[in-house]
Amino acid sequence: MIEIKDVSKTYVSKKRKLRLFQKDFDKKTNSEEESTVSRLIYKKNLLFKKRIKYTRALHNINLHIQSGEIFGLLGPNGAGKTTLTKIISTLVLPDSGQVFVNGHNVITDPTPVRSSIGLVTGGERTLYWKLTPIENLTFFGRLYHLSREEAENRSLELIKTFNLVDKKDELVQNLSTGQKMKVAFCRALVHDPPLLLVDEAERGLDPRASKEFRNFLKEELQKKQGKTILLCTHNMDILDELCNRIALINKGSVVALDKPERLKASIKQKHILTLQTLEPLPNSLFKSFSEISQITAEKVDEFYFSKFELNNGSEIAQQIIQKAYDAEITIQEFNLKTATLEDVFLKLTGRSLEDEVEGLDE
């Protein structure tokens, strides 16, 4: 579906910076005449220095995204996710390399690429706020060469799918953030593209809308309609839940690529099981468990907290909990901490997903 070969991109921005040379401008005066002269000297000695900023957005990216999969790009803000999405959608040209969508080169043959993709970006400025949802969707459908009847029918179908029937004649500017994002999804799907690009589109959604968003991508678009979906975000939970494969991007380069569960297993991080009980847990109960590497315990107020470092995951945790129940230990709460994609990213790059990537100044 998408073939990315040795793609690189560097942004160059030029700025003029004021510099003040004030060798003789150190006298203070109260007279209006001298003050005027001083201001003239001040203006005369203002000079401009050109400043060039280089931002390497992508460096030798190679990816193959298969048809029908949900593929995730995970990285902090500024890592290059949005730039790659823009290159795939023909909005930005790469400095080097090639990108193919359904066999079409995005540089030399962009027209069939544009007709085969739907793009949803964060924010709400991809719609006309002074138009209603039905007017927006019909307009964009016509841009994709649908007849008026086809555009209107397709728009109504999508509006029903997204539960926006009672809002179809409201101005977009009067809709909530979640409703605007639903209309943005409708706009991206109005021409029924086989490929959907989603860039930070979950921003601003409340928990309920976010859950609907995830279910729609997984159950409706991927499973029922067989669409290929590229998700770009720094929200690891969404990618962990939805994606078949994930590429971790740091400073414009792919540092890891695999299934979510394999990425988490690759760092071999121990699982931590914490039990909060009313009675102390005797260590002798767990002597037969070779998967337990360490047990620590402490008492806080009237509760006992026992932490188990496990070399195995949920299976051994269930056995430990069952063993405590069999010994008639009253368990108030338990928590199993497993490796996350955040842990994987931190292990591979030494950076958090909350960090931002700065450009290179010269």
C-alpha cells in the first residue's frame, strides 16, 4: 500500500535578527534636543544579521505499510511524524528518496495518490466554519468528482454513521470539538478512500469521544471496510490498542519497528506486581516460584504492601494472587505494571515521548 524508500527532509528558515552597536550611546540626558539626537543615533546603529535555521525532519526513512493494517508512527513532538504524513499526502516534497502509494509515485504521479487518501489532522481548521456539516461534505465530495447526488447521499450516510443527524444543518463553528472532529473524519472519508492518514486527530476529545474514535477505526474502517490506516501520535495508549505494527521515530529516524507486544518484550523489563493486604505476606508462600526475582514489603498505616519483581508476566501474577487467597490473606488491591511503549522509547533513545525536538541552528 505505502512504500517509503530512503526519504529525507530538512527545513531551512532564514531570519533577520536586530543587532545594536552602541559604542557612543551611553550618555543619559533630560533635554528634548539631545534625546532626539540620541534616538537618531540609536536607529542608525541598528543592524541586521541573517540567521539560518536548519531543522532535519527526516533522515533516510524506509517503511513498508501493508494493505489493510493499522500502522502507527510514535514519537515526541517534532520527531518527523507530521512531515512524513505530509509527504505521503503530496503536501510536502522530500529532499531525497521516493514514496509510492498504491504503486503511484507521490512526486511524479500525485493525482491518483490524492484521490486514494483521506487526511485527518489535529485541530479543526480543515473545514469551513461558516458552512454546515452537510454543506462541507457535499462541497468536498464534488471536489473529488462525485456528482451532486452521489456527494449528498454519501454525506448523509457518513453523518448517520457518526451520529450527527441532529447537527447536519448547524454551522460548524457552533459544534463541539468532538463533533468537529467527527465532521473532519466524514470529510476525509467522503470519497471512500482505501487509505486514511490520521495525524494527532484525537487531541481535544473527551474520554467518551476518544473511545468512539478508537472503536470506529478498528471495528468499522479496518475490520469491516478493510481500509489501511496510518496513525501518527505521541499517545502510546492509542497505538498500543489499535496498531498491528508501530515504528518508533526519534529525531527524524526510525529507531524500532515491530508489533506492539514484541517491542515491549524486546527490552526485557521485569513486571512489578504490588499487593495491598491487611496481613503481612510470608515470603515462604512463594519459595516455589522461580519466576520471582525479588520480594520487598513495607507497612503503611494499617496496610501491608508487597512488591514482586517478576521475570514472567500476567500468568505468574495470577498464580501469586491465587496463592495469597488460598492462604486466606485479605487482598485490598493489586496492580501489575508491565512494560509500555514509553519504556521502550526511553530505553532506545534515552528520551521521553513528552520531549520536543529542536532544530539545528547555524
